[in-house]
Amino acid sequence: MNRTRLTGCSTSVLLVCTAVALAGSPEETVIRQTGCPCRDGADPVMPTTPVQPFPSPASSLAGPVTPYQVNPYYRPLPPVAPPPGTLGRTYQLRSRPVPVNKHPRVAMIDVHVENAVDVTVRGTNDYRIEDTLDGFQDEDDPSLWRFESKPLIPGLPHIYEVEVEYATPQGTTKSRQLYVRLIMGRIVELKI
């Protein structure tokens, strides 16, 4: 006859213990689960091997840690240069306020280019109000082209493409494209 002594078994352990007891082994089966020995008044049992903390990648390496040592799949992105023009430098360029008779959100741009045949300023934003800015060539200074936008909508990137066609000394025309950010209430000066 099998005698099984069960102490402190949970439901799942009790089912396992019952299955083992009913298996009918010829020797006596004793399954004991008591939990923490301090429950019965004994001292807690300390582990026989000391617990080793998980080593961090930085502690196992000598010297400074590079991203390749921490993540072997790390690949740096190639440097990305802004498109030709003034993007990233717009607020460092020389600018002045628009005239007081203009709307405070109007932006203007003065393009200074020698031997210009034609200058066109186009919007690049999908939410633009207008495709091209209205502008003219100054009569007193033929190298100055001035463009004016409609009142700009705050919160949108106001990046415009400036396309300049200019005459070369050989008698041909060349085209150049630049990108510039317009500032509400300011006249930005662009020298090409």
C-alpha cells in the first residue's frame, strides 16, 4: 500500500502528488513540500553559491565603450547635408522688419544675384497658399529681386525654392536652385 504524506501543497502540486501516489510504485513514496523553513521556526537557508550579478557590457570592457560593443548591429547613419541654400542658417542671415503698411505675417525675400535673367520663388509645402511668390526686379539696382508672400500660416514650415537663371560670360544661361526659409514679418536677404 502506498502512503503519501503531503504538507503545504498547492492545488497543482496536490494533483501531481495524487497522480504519483496512485501510480502504484512498490516502494513507499514520500513527497514533501513545506515551503520556507522559517515558517516552522528554523533559520532561513542561504544559497550555497553566491549570486553573481549580470555583468554589464561596460564593466566587462576596458576603456571607453563604443556603440558597436553594446549593439553589434549598430551602424551609424551617413551625415546628411541640408540642400543648397540657407536652411539651418536662416536666422543667422541678415534680415530686417517688413514695412509697417504690410500685414505682420507677410514674409519678403531680397535676392541679390549678378547677371540674372530670371528669378522664380516657389513654395515647397503641401499646405502652401500660393505656388509662386509675386516679385519684381528693382529698377535702381538690377541685381536685386524682391519677392513678397501672402500672410503666412503659423506652425507650417515656410520653405521656398529659389530658382535663378543667370547669364554666363560665354553667352549661355545657367540655372541654380536654392532653398530658403521665410520668416514672418521679416525681409530675408539672400546673396547668390
